[in-house]
Amino acid sequence: MKPVSKRILTGIVEEMPSFSWGQAELDELTRPKFGIITGFQSLLDDIEHLRQVDLGATGPAGMVRGKRRS
């Protein structure tokens, strides 16, 4: 997965305008200055890793037990 860039995020905002993102917010996502969203790229990398997991190799879940009503 390529690192997220301002150009990519700007393209997404232009193609799917569901929320108005300013240039300052896009800059903070791609080059954080305040340290609040420093894990954004790491989050995207984790999602990509999970997406690549072959669920066919995952066994079925065990029995699910809930609280019994009395």
C-alpha cells in the first residue's frame, strides 16, 4: 500500500463530496504538526493487513454463550 498523500485525499474529497475537508485538515492528515493524528498512516496499514487475511483459513467460531435470563 502506498503512503497516503494530500493529492490522493484531495481526489477522494472531490470524487465523494460527503464532507467538506479544508486544506489544513488534509495537510494535518498527511504531514501532522500537532501530533493528534500521527497514527493515520499506521491505521491504514493495519486495515490493509487485515484485508489481506485469508478468512478461508480461519476456523469457525466456537459456541457463543450469553447471559441466561432467570
